[in-house]
Amino acid sequence: MFVNFESLASSSKVWIYQSNREFTANEVNEISEVLKDFVGSWKRHSKDLKASYQIRYNQFIILAIDESYNNFSGCSIDASTNLFKNIEEKYHVDMFNKLNIAFKNGDHINIVTLSDFQKYVKEKKINKKTIVFNNMITTKKELKNEWELAAEDSWHSRYF
């Protein structure tokens, strides 16, 4: 059951899928339709999941499930994984590489490998105040408060 993202409880489970490139406006529209259809029919053993999604910065897709309504299962996670594999294939993007690090440079989102991130820190192209994306968060509350942080306040701080 698709619901407005803002109506989900702050304890709702979230998954963040980061694309290795920005989607075009047309791609965002197409992906939004696919996601709305998917979330609208997403189920756990024939029972509806109260869920939603957001696309942020044309590069991050966030899925969310309100577990107080109905828990997700391995099968429902497999279904979402298959959805993102299809998005990867259709749009020629990488959505599963957890070693890609995202950070802001002004209004621009940069995606670099972990080794490049470490190199940029040493070269002082990235500093402790650089805004990074902590895609390891797991709840809607963390999304609001801990997703976009200064590098010094995230797990990225170990590189300074």
C-alpha cells in the first residue's frame, strides 16, 4: 500500500540506494512511476506493506516500510532487490556498490570510490566540514537527522 512518505512513522525502516550517476528528469519520472507501482503492490506473504519512496537529488532512491503496520520478509526484500537490479539494467547505473562514497561540493553531488575519497582527504579536497551521505542509516528518523552530515560527524571521520 503506497502512502505519502511524510505520513510514515519515524521508526519506519529505510533502505537507501545510491546511483553512481544522476538520473535525468525523464528517468526520474519513469523511475517514479515504476516505484509507485511497485510500492503500491508490495506485499509480505499476500499482506500489504505500508510503504513509500522518495528520490532525492535525482541520485538516491529511498524505500521505506512502516513495520508497525506489517513487517517485511525475505521475499519482500528479494522483490525490492530485483526491482533495483532492473533499474540498474535499464538505466545503466550501479545501485549496489557500497564502496562508492557520496559527498556534496556546493549543490553538486560527487560519487567517488572509497580509495579516491581517502586520497581527496589527504589532498585536502575534502575536509571535516564536507557534507557526506551516510547511507548506512536504517530508519526514517535517522534519514532526517543523520543522513546528510559533516564528515567529522559521520563514519567518514575515521579518514581524518
